[in-house]
Amino acid sequence: MTSPYLRGGSISSRASREHIERALTDYGATDVLFSHQGTRTAIAFRGGARQFRIVVSPPRPDGTLKVWADSAEGPISEARAKDLERATRRFWYALALAIDAKLGAAAAGVATLESEFLAHLVLPGNRTVLVELEPIIESAYHSGRNPHIEVPALPTVDPQPARPLKP
């Protein structure tokens, strides 16, 4: 369901980013870092003994968006710039809400931090679970077969002999 009105349109992108950082820190995350590369933004943090990295693509101008000071296209371009700014504010607000919900579920014991942010868990080799599993999942849907994911065997434990129950 789409709506022309989405909460968060009046909250600045910066305020939402600051809220995300504060929420992660309040939860106990450390080493919270925002970085930008091209059209993508990453939020990295450490939670317990795990590292997480959320990579998102906020709304960006598509190259045709230009704000002209004195040209016939000025008002149209300014309207596009305002639309982009609103979309960007809504994006960051929605991300802040999503992260709040995940942290709230973990704090309440409904889930663990790892289960809520599993896709964003950084594995040895600096790739996330999502990046590792996306091609496997895509292949499974394309082929119609269950994916073969190697899981290391758990160590076997010699069971203790059963003790007879006392009458």
C-alpha cells in the first residue's frame, strides 16, 4: 500500500542518522561508523564479538536533476530537488525505524542481535552473509532445487549411559 504521505518527511536526514548512531550506541554497539562510496552508504558497528555492516543506497539525483538559478527549467528543477530531499528524509527515517525495531526485539529477548542483523553480519573475508548467500539463493530459485550449503559437521558427543530410575 502506498501513500503520498509517509512519516519522517519533516525530520532531517542528519537527525535520523544521528538517531541511528545513538540507538546503536545505547544498545551497546561499539565502533559505529558511517561511510560513503559512490551512491552507497554503509553503517558499520560491532555488537558483542560480531561485526555488522548495513549497506544502503539512499535516493540520489539521477544526473538529470540540476538546480538552475535563472533558466526556464529552474522551477521544475527546484521542485525535483525538493522531491529528492523529501525522499531522502523519508529514507533515513524509515531506516532509523527499522533499526530501532531490530534493536528493540533484541533488547526484549524476542530475538538476538545476530538473528535480527544476520544479513549484515560480516564474515571472515570482509563479506556479509547477504553478499555470500544472494547468488546461492538466486541459483536455487532459478533451478528450482534446494541449494547445497555446506555446513560443518558438529562434533559428536558420546552420550552418557542411561541411569536406571529408582523405584
